[in-house]
Amino acid sequence: MANCYSTLLSDKSNIDGLISANGSANLFLINPAGIIFGSNASLNIGGSFLGSTADSIVFPEGELSAKDTQASPLLTINAPIGLRFREESGTITVQSSEFGLEVLPEQTLALIGGDIFIEGGVLFTEGGQIELGSVAGNNLVNLTQTEQSFTISYEGIENFQDISLSQAAYLDTSGERGGEINFQGRLVILTDESQVLSTTFGEEIGGNVRVTASDSVVLSGGAELLTATEGDGVAGNIIINTKSLTLTDEALLSSDVCFELGNCGAGTGGDVTIIVSESVELSGNGLLSTTTEADGNAGNLNIQTPKLTVQDALIQSTPSIEGEGRGGDVTIETEQLIVEGIENPSEVSTTTFGTGDTGNLTIKASESIELIGDARLFAQADIDSTGNAGDLTIETKQLIVQNGAQISTNTFGIGDAGNLNINASDSILLSGTLPETEPDAFDSSAILVSAEAGSTGNGGELIINTGTLTVEKKAKISADTFGTGKGANVTLNVDRLVIQDEARVSAGSLIGQDGVDNQRGAGGTLTINADNSINVTNKSSLFTLAEGTGSAGDLTITTNKLTVADGGEINASAIGTGSAGDLKITANNVNLKQGTITATTAADTGGNIELDIAKNLIMRDNSQISAKATGEADGGNVTINSDFIVAFPNQNNDILASAEAGNGGNINITANSVLGLAERTQNPFTNDIDASSQFSLDGNVIINTPDADILQETAETPENLVDPDELVAGVCNSADTASNILEDKQNTLVIKGKGGVPPEPTKPFNSEVLVINGQATTVGTEEVTSRDTATVATQAEVDIDSIIPAQGIVRTDNGQVLLVGYATPDSTSRYPQHSRNCSI
């Protein structure tokens, strides 16, 4: 292919007319002093066009210098291999024009120089290539001849200059096959609604748009950098490689399927790849995206940078309601991610509006992720969609979600919500706010997996792995279904879990504020594994709940130490027609201080509570463990296995398995010792164990303990009491008279023992100790019952008016019990006897 070379030796060239060349030769226009394409400038050539401010054109045999006055200004030489810049490079400017600079289809339009300014200018080649290269002096730009044109390489060049598109500048390589657009410079700026576009209308693979800047790339003022497909082909990729990238003031960087609605094929969107060595910043409604409006799939969006900031801006991949295409994956690899919504929402998301599934959202931040204010990370299947939401995966060292920010996967349609997996090696802080002026208007910070109202899809799985997980100030972690689909399961694997200041962690089947019926799917399970401790305090809650027809999921907790205090609550309940879930806690120590552990149901059978506690269960300040049932539902069962169970006295600490019209549940307690609790009807002034029903059958209370006293509300009484200070011998001797007894202070009768109370309710009264005249005599049950009831001791003669000690007990015919002065050895049958030796 022939090339035509034109070198201009004057000062900066001002071209304000037609540049033409006969045939199909490529035209090289060289002026080291600079080139200006005015408002009337245009091209009429058969091949490619290259305008440059290089000092010379390099060939294998030598160079054609633009400054060599002895050379011919117009030469025809084949196969150049480079452009040499020896001194400071001149600028190239393309001003606004009616026609712009255009070459034939599939040809190259290249501007290579120092600073390049496209000031409202237009550069166009149908399916060809546009090249803007800004280099400093003392460099060589490599050229390689191709069949139809040439390619340009900047290998080995370290110093570049700036490229600026302003005043609605327009670069376009759209065609049956979208062409390539390449930027190479130090600072590349697109502003003032300038647009860079490559659209594929046919079935081929579109060319890429590549921006390489040694310093930074800035898109602002509504500027757009786009690739698209309108047919069955593949849109080109967008590749940004720089030190710093800024999208601000409604700037757009996107690869789309069916950019112009109504003329859509089944093509596939291109990928957007951002590789930035220092930082990426999106602000002021800037948008970074891949989308599809047709049956083709959207491209993937990949960002690699040490620091990514999204402030009042969006990063997203979305298939729309118009087609069946799938959304692309969004992958972010960074050290630090900050997403903040101040004046407008900030989002990093994948969403489907139609039949296509969304892509997956994956974020890997080696140091931290911080979400602040109106900021969201989510994968979502929107209203009326049938596609499934993608999975959301987060890996970081520290995650902070505060001031109303949210992380979620959800479905509003027929499709299922995606899974949400969060791995934070150090900690997670989920903090809401407690506004004093409008507390009801607060949208809390949250980590959510949900099937929303009107949806039929199922919720995904929510799994969180971290060291310390703190949920505070009305923030929440929840997996709920407001539709007919099944709610998500929640699994938290942590070292420490802190839920405080009206925060909550939950899984539920809920009606919601706008629910028109109560048909709901089953709630998911909630499983928490905390190696060190769990604290639920200050009106916070940890629960599973069913409000409609769905059943609540089970709640399972495993930890070393569990503390529920200051109005904190752990609950597995169903207040609709569904069943409550079971609640199981395995711990070394459980401390309740004005805290509750409950399982409540309004229908069917109440949820069961099982507590396996290796060491101590402590209850104080109106704490409660309760399996309650309202209405006609039967109460659930409470099973507690612990070493020691201690309830602080008279503080209304209760263990309940109660019901209203249904049967009461059963309470089964196994412990080495139970202190401060008693089996009785619930009373606000005592500590009670109660398995009663108001209007039906009471449940059973079974307490298994090796101690003598099962319920030690009072001091333990001994089985055998002997007073060694008063050991004396003898009963009323036959020789004693009443006066002798009165005169002898040692003739006394003392009965000491348990006051008629057996050692345990389940044991017989097996012994008592009589101290008679100071001598102790133990009378066992077997001894008493084996004596001959007809044997009667001989009475001593005494004064009838004297007072003598009682030696026995009799029961009269009318049931009256009397103390008598003779022995009545048969304790099982005490009939009246006639006194002989001692009289009263």
C-alpha cells in the first residue's frame, strides 16, 4: 500500500479547508511546530490519515525529517516504522466543525503529537481506528504497516503529555464492526458532554476502546465513553489503565447491549476493565456500568485499584425488562473501598429487571470496606422480573457499615435472591444512628437477604465469617421473606458477637407494613457460632419470627459465654398461624440480667427451648426463660442442662412453659444445684418454675439433681441433728414424780430435727432426734414402725397438777392431735392410751 508524506516547515499549521489525496494511499501530515484543524477542516483521502508533530518519519533505510530543507516536501516512500520526537513536541488542536475529520470505513485516523486538544471537534471512521497519542520529546513512536492501515505502539516511552476532549467533542468508530479507539497520554480528560463511542451493528466482534494514561484519566461534565452492540455481534471492551481515574459530574463509562432502544439484536456486551495503580474515584452521579436491553448478555465489569471511592455515584451491571439477557459480573479488587451517599445514593450493584439473571458481585478489599450514609452494595431481582439475583461475596479485613448504609441480596419478583457471603478476617461494625428528631423516619444500617412483598422467589443464604461482629444503634442483620417464597438461612461464624442499642439479628417470615394478606413462605434458620462470647444488650434482639402462614425457622446458638441484659432478647416465635421454631443454646456460661430467652407461638405447638450449659446459668433482674403459647396453642418444652442454676432472690426470674387455652409445656431441668427458684405459679415477686395452662392441662416439671435439696430457696436442713452440748440420758423414770421432775432442771424433753419436713419431697421422713434429759436418741422410721403398738410404758405416779414433758402424740376419734406424757412408739398409728407412769 502506498503512503503519501507531507512535511510542513512553517510555524504552527492552521488547516481550515479540505485535505485531499488521490487514490487509496495513506496520508502522513507532519509539522513539528504544531497543527490546528479549524472549523472548516475536512479530509478526502482514500486511505488512512496520520497527523503528527514529530520531527521525522523513520524508515528502515533512514528518516524523513520535517526540518531538513534539502528534502522534497512531498515524497512517496513505503513502510514507515516510526515517528521520532527529538525536541519539545508541538500541540495538535481540532476545533469544532460542521464536517469534522473523517476517513473511509475501516481506515485509521491518527493524531500523534504533544498535547492534543479536541475542542468540539469530530473524528469519525466507520469500523476503523481512531488513535490519539500525546508524547514528550526524545521519544520514538513505533509504526507497523498492516494490510489496510497501520498500528501504533508506544513501547519504551516513559514521558507523555496531555489529551483533552471538551466542548462536546465527538469520537466515533461505529459500524458493522465497531472500530477501535485508543488514547495514550499522561493526562486524558473528557469533559463538557464530550463522547467517545464504538457501536457494533452487525454480527462481528467490536473493537476495543482503550485509554492508557501515565498520570490520570478524568471524565466529567456529562462526558461519555461507550461501547455497544445493536445487532447480534459483540460490543468492544473498554480498558482503562492509569494511575488515577475520576468519574464525576454525571460522567458515564459503559459497555451496553442495545444502546438505542428499538433496534436490538442478541449481541453480547463488552467487558469494562479498570486497572488503576493508585485510586479510582466516582462522584457527582458518575456512572460506571455494563448493561443489556435485549436478549444478549451484558459484559463483565472489573476494577483493580488500591483505593476505590464511590461518593454519590454508581457502579452497576443491569439486564433490563426489555430482554432476556443476563447481567454481567462485577468484580472489585482493592485495598480500600469507600462507598458514601451524601446528597445522592451511592451504589455498587447487579440488578435484573427482566427474565435474565443478574451477574454476581464480588468485592475483595485486603484492608477495609466502609459504607456510609445512603450507600448500598447489592444484587437484586427487581419488581416484575423473573430472573434470579446474583450472589454477593465480600472479602476484607475490616467492614464498616454505618449511618443507614446497607448490604443486601433480594428479590422483588419470581426469581430467587442471591447468596450473601461476607468474610472479614478482623471485624465487622454495623452501626445505625439514633436520631432524636425523627426516630421513625430512620432507615437503619443493615445486612439483608430478603424476598420482598409480592415476590414468589426464595431468599438466598446469608453467611458471615469474622472475628468481632458488632451490630449497634438500631442496625440489623436479617434474612426475611415478605412473599410466598422461603426465607433465607443465616449463619454467623464469629469470635465475638455484640448486639447492642436496639439492634437486631433475625430471620423471619413477615407480613410487613403493606401486606394485603398473610400468605407467607417459611422463615429461614438462624445459626450463630461464637467461639468467645455473645452479648445481646440494651433492648436488642436476636430472633426468628413468623407473622403469617409461614413457620419460623430454628434458632441455634453455640458459644463460650452468652450474656442477655438490659432488655435484650433471644426469641424464636410465631405470632401468625405458622409454627414457632426451636431455640437451642449451647454454652459454657449463660448470664441473664433483665434478659429473656423465649419461644412463643399463637398456633400449633410452641417452639421448644433447649439450653446445654456446661457451667453456670445465672438469672437476675426480671429475667425469663419461657416457652409460651397464646390462644389454643400448646406451650413448648423447656429443657435445661447445667452445672449450676442460680436465680437472684425475689427478682421475678422465671422459667416457664405456659399456655392459655392449650396445654402447658414441659420443663425438664438437670443440674448439680438449682438455687433461688421454686416450682409454683408465676408471681412477679418471686422466682418461679411454672408449666401451667390457664384453661387446660398443666405441663410437667421434672428436676434432676444429685443434691438433697432440689430447690434451695432457703437454708438446707440436716437429716440428723445432734446437739452435743445437751447430751443427757433417760426418759421419765418410773421412780420420778412430777415434783422431782420440776425440781430437777435436767429432766427435760427436747425434740430436734427437720420440723416435720423431709430432706427431699420425694424421700420419706426417715429420722428424728430426741434429746431427753440431755441425751440424744435417734428414732428412725423403720424402728418406729416395727414396734408393737400394744406395748405401753408404765406410768409414774405424779401430781396431777404438775407439768411434765410430753412423750408421745395421739389422735382422738374426732381427729384432734394431743401431746401425751407416755411413749407412743407406733408413729403410723397413734391411738389414745391411758397414762400409767406419767400423767397430765
